[in-house]
Amino acid sequence: MGDFIQTIMALIVVAAIFIGLATFIGLLNRLYCQRIIQLVESGKMSDEELTKSYTMAKKNQDNTMWAIFIFSIFYKYGLKLQQRVFDTYKEAMIKRNLPL
């Protein structure tokens, strides 16, 4: 009985560590996405960087596995954040008259 309880406790500790790391990585990704949006909206990103970032965002726009990996149980929020970044890139491309 003692081994069973120790196993359960170890699983709980591992799950807590995983959830903590996923939350930390999700927070860092959220801050990174907000920084990208600020850079694009302020016009500090060059046309080449914008075009390159737009094509990469377009490829990974609906990448559910990546959102699950980064945001774990909050993956739907991650998908919304990815969509928001993509829309920001798209708006900037349209404003600068760059080809989509």
C-alpha cells in the first residue's frame, strides 16, 4: 500500500511540475506575441522581416499541436493568440502594400 501511495504522489508531483512549466512557457509566449504586435503596429519591423514573419505565421496559423504543446490545457487561448498575431501581420502587409 505504501508503494502505491508513493507512486500516486510522484505522479502528482510530475503533473504539477509539467503544469507549472507549461504555464511559464505560455506566459513567455504571450509576452513574446504582445511584443511582436507592438513592433508591427509601431512600424519598427522592416518589410523583409514582416514578409518572412507573415509567411511563417500563415503556415502555423492553425497549428493545434503547437498550441497544445505551449499552452497545454489553455490551447484554445493559444490558438486565439496565434490568430491575433497573424491578423496583425496581415493588416501591416495590407497597409504597406506588400503582396499577401
